[in-house]
Amino acid sequence: MDDQKLMDYFKFDEADLQANRFGKLSEKQTKNFTKTQTNDRKFYFRFGWVLTVMALGTVVLFLLITGFNFSLSAAHLVQAVLFGVFFLLFLWGAITAFSTGFKNTVDVSNDKVKEVEGPINIVKTESSGAHNRTIVMHELHIKGKEFYVDEDAANIVMQGDTYIIYHYEDGPIDKILSLELVSKAK
């Protein structure tokens, strides 16, 4: 396997690989992760505030429509349920906004790079989606870890070859940072 094809496909260079071997992110990887996570944080912060404002606006509208009169008629019962739903929406929005905090940047410079070594196996998985659509995904398996890849990965890394994969936990899915061939399958 040509190392350059591996680097091009998984988007890393020799400096990234060297840093990852020592359990660290390279300078370029640190900048990329910081930018991505900072943008995610800003999105969720804004999303939380939009939900909060929508919920508060709905509550105010509800109070204006009912004239602050809370009788037990069926119409008012429906309004009370809607009030409860929008109150929960308000809580969700506020929690989302405040859980991201007011700090808009994320520091990933001290985050550890993990590694796993072993023979790889690329598996095609299918699941049913909405409207009876089939969703096809490809997973690279190595020593109990799974990484999502596209179908072209099978043309880059060979089934059964032993690799060291350097990866980073980025939410629920680990991201491959770099990898290197240890030995070919026999």
C-alpha cells in the first residue's frame, strides 16, 4: 500500500502521524478540532436561545389570549396542555443554551489521541430508514472499535492487514486521525 494514498484518503500528513504516535494532536489537527467544536458550541448556544425565545413568546401569547383567565373549560384545558409543552420547550432551550456556556472557544490541545492495533475488517451494514429507504454504511472494525468510512476505503486498506489506527473521540463517533500499516495479511 502506497503511504501517500493512505495519507490522501484519510487526510493526514507525516507531521500529523508523528504527533499522533506520541498521543498528541498535531498543530493542524488541534486547529481543525478547535474550529469544529467551537462552531458546534456556537450553533447549540444559538439554537437554545431561539427555542427559549420561541417558548417565551408562545407563553406570552397564551396569556394574552386567555386574558389570564384559567377556567376548566375544554378549550382552556387544551391551552393548559399547550402551555405545558411550551414550558418544556423553554426548559430544553434554556438548558441547551446554558450547558454550552458562554465561552465560545474550545481548547482541545490537551486531549489525548488513542490508538488501536490489529487486523482490520470493513463491513457493509444496511438499515431501514424513513419511507422504506435503505441506508448503507461502511464500518472499519479493529479490535472492537468501529469507524465509519465510505466504500472506497476497501480500495485503500486491505481486509486482514494489521494497522495501527490513531483516533480521537469526537462525540459519539471516534474519528480516525492517522494510521499506519504494520503488516500484510498472510
